[in-house]
Amino acid sequence: MSMTHVGDAISEAFGGGSDDDDDPADVGTLPEGIDALYEFDDMPVVDVTARITRAGDGLSESMKTNGVQLVHHIGDVVDHGVRDRLVKVTHEPHPKIDGALRRVEVWHAQTVTELSAGTTAALRDQERRNEIARESAKGVQRIPGTEDA
């Protein structure tokens, strides 16, 4: 599969695309089923990962409520919302795909808060829809009535 350059795709989508031979060199092929998000230094970027730093202090501070420390117990599962600020972006060699890159975003946590039951339920519903969509893209077919299983 040939790489599509992001700039070319944008130009083509919005008009002004060109058939000139001044396009960047084709960087080669990727494994079956892997698509590039975009190119950086003539190499395909195939995924993104995030590192969130400074979350500990914000979480500790946000758990104080009216001078009372909320206490969680081992095994508790709690959903938190984190407000972050993007502070750095790098591109590193992909650990599993030769010749490809991974975008690494470094975020500094600004604030952290425990999410309400309603927000948590909505997140779970969205996670489930995402899982079904990923399976469908891989050709998995579900037996009707088992969507919630």
C-alpha cells in the first residue's frame, strides 16, 4: 500500500491538488492493516501515545473536600477526569514497526477530579460502542441480543 501524504490529502479534499512530480518521496509500505496518520521527517507516524505527568499532586489536592480527606480502599475502582496542558510532542521509533514512528505527547496535569456516577456510566457506554466498532472493523459479527454481553 502506498503512503498518502497529509498535505496531498488536504489539497485534494479542498481543491488545489496537483499532479506535479514535486511530491515528497514515497516512504515505502506498512504492514497490512496499518495506516499512517501523517508523515514526519519522511517517515510514517502510525500511532500516538500520551504521558501524563504531575498528576499525583493534583489528585491529592482534589481529593480534599472541606478539609476532609476522601479515603479509598484497595480494590476500589474510581474514575477521574484530568484537565491537562500539552507541553511537548516528540516522534520516536515505533517499537514494533520498523521504519515507522510513534507520536508521543507529554501532558502536565492541571487538575484532577473524581467523576460522578452519571459521567462514569456515559463513559462506559461509549467504551462499549468503541469496542463494538473496533470488532466490526475486524469483521467480527455479534449474535443479535448479545451487544451488552
